[in-house]
Amino acid sequence: MPTIRGWAALGVALALLVLWFGFGEELLLGVGAFLLLAVGAAVLVVRQGAPRVGFHRRIAPLQVHDGDRAIVEVSLSSARRLSQAVVEDVVHGLGAARFVADRVDDDVPVVARYEILCRPRGVYRVGPASILVRDPFALAESGGLAGKADRLVVFPAVDDLQSLPIVRGQDPTVNTSRANFSQTGGEDFFTLREYQQGDDLRRVHWPSSAKRDELMIRQLEMPWQSRALIVLDPRRAQYPSSDAFEHAVRGAASVTRHLFQAGFAPSLWANTRDLVNVGSVEAYAMAMEQLATVQPEARFDLKTAVSRLRRNGLAGGALVLVTGVPDDAAIAVYRMLGRDYLRTVVLAVTARENETMLAFQRAGVINVLGTPGASWGPVWQEAMERSWSTATAG
């Protein structure tokens, strides 16, 4: 269709034709006809050129943490020479990038890059891109959507944590930052089971998979004390502000990464139907994506939700409860799950201890207090070191 310049040219052409009709001057007729033909030819050119445009996008990386930056590289190609092409690539919820290519030669891609500040956490759709092709005189343009839509996942921000809660077999004087068991389990074969999303493909038992016509995973025996459960409290009422909830999500993400890197096999529950067992890099990405999309809920029965978790036979070395201001429901969660774990840690987004946290302390729970805007690293380190002086030899 004509551009603004094209419509202006059509208006001038019609005016000249009216003047020719009134005065009979052939020069007016010639100029008016020329403008009409020019706009018509421009429309024909862009209609033939637009379908021949190819678009490709590459995002690196596709998974980032809140506050990081991703680089997007786009390339534009055409089977025929184009005089001008306008590309707009939209990152829905974060912004858009607009490029103008003055000339696109045959089979010679035009490459451009732009940067995305990935904030806040979430899952964002990138594209498809909008492309407009114009004639050399910008009298007409034609275009549409090109390329596929990509998915950009922004994980929560994480803090670097040091030290671990003492579980059986650990000595804080010689093992303060790394667990002494395998991240992927023991070396003894335990059983075969069906493949689940996130499983390490190196554990596939190919003879059994061929026999059953489905992927089967070799499940190795996992040391009991290497298991951990991280529970994120989604109740909106426990968080005085949205920043407090975001800080809790950051704490859950930081603990998940820390335990996974330290050799634990953590399981994450963040108000989802199923647990995510973080036993591989793929499963870790799935857990981070759940934390990227979790939102607080106004009405939520935490005790009922956790009671369903306990039916899965959960047990292990460490239980981590991440909440805002702890209350009676947090105590109930500890009573239901804490008996099956050697150590319990409560990450609370509050500046001071309340009666519930004092009750936790009397029960041997490790309290970690954090405030929005501050790092979880120092308070986590201090709490772990304080717990070593009071830990039993269990």
C-alpha cells in the first residue's frame, strides 16, 4: 500500500488532473499521469519483494538471570535486491528494536545486533518480527510478520552462598563449602524406571530401552543425607510488599543453586503440582523456570499443600523453608516435614525475629533473616557458622 509520501503523490496527481481538465494544459496531464504510474509501479515492486524476504534470529543465551543481558542477532536476506527494509523485533513485555536497512543485496544477509536488559524475572516471547519493504522513493510499502517466535526465560537473581548445614557425615572444620557425596547419586545400581523430563541422558539403559520401546533410566542409589527439599511459601499475606516476595524467590533460587552445585540432590516445590527433582542441568533449568514464573496467592492453604507433599515419602538431610514473616502455618510445615530431615533451615524475609522464629530456634531450626535489597550471602554464612557450634554429632 502507499506510504504517506505515496498518498501525497496521489493527491498531487489528482489535483493536476483536475487542473488539466479545467485548463487543458497537456503538461499537467503528463505530470499527473507520471505520478500515478510511479505510485502504481512502487506498489507492484514492494508486493513482489516482500514475500522474498527471509528473517532469522539468534538469542544468546536463551536462559539468563534477572539483571543479566542477552544479545540478539538478527539477519535479513532477500532473493532479489531491495532498496529499503524496516525491521521491528519485539520482546513482549520488555521493549522493541527497530532497524532500517537502506539496501539488501541478493543472497547477502544484512546482520544487526541488539541487547536486552532482562528484568524482571519471567518468561518472555520474542517476535515474530515485523518487516516492511519499501521502493527506492518510499512511495509504497508492503510487509508482514517474519521469522518464528522465540522464548526467553529470565531466572530469578541469585546470590553466592557459602557453607552448608551440617548433615550426617559432614565435618564443618574441613568441609565448609562442599558436600562429601556425589551429585548424581551413588555408584550402586538400584533400579530401572521410565524416562522423565530433565533426566540425564547419560543414564539411559539402552538395551532395556530397545526391548521396551521407550527410554529407561538407570536409577542409582542416592545417599539419604544428600537429599534436600526447598519449599517456597506463596502466601501473599506473609510478605509486606512485592519486593519482599521477590527477595524470597531470590533466596529459594540461591539455595537451589548452592545445594545443587555442592553435591546435594535438592527437590523444589514452588506452588506447583509436582516437585522438581534437581538431579541434572536440565532439571535445574526446569526448577529455575518455575521460580521465574511463580506469583504470590491471596488465598492459599499452605498446610494442606505440604501435607500432600509428605505423601511422597520425602526425607533427607536438609529441609529449607523460604517464607516472609513466619507464622503458625510455618510451624505446622516444620512439624509435618522437619522430623524426616536432619537439619531444617528457615529463610525469612523480615528484619527481626518474632515469636514463631524463637520457637524455631528452640527446636534447633537454623533461622536466616534477610531484607529486600540485601544479599542472602552474608546472613546465610553467619547462620551456618553459628549452627556449627551448636550442632550435635548425629
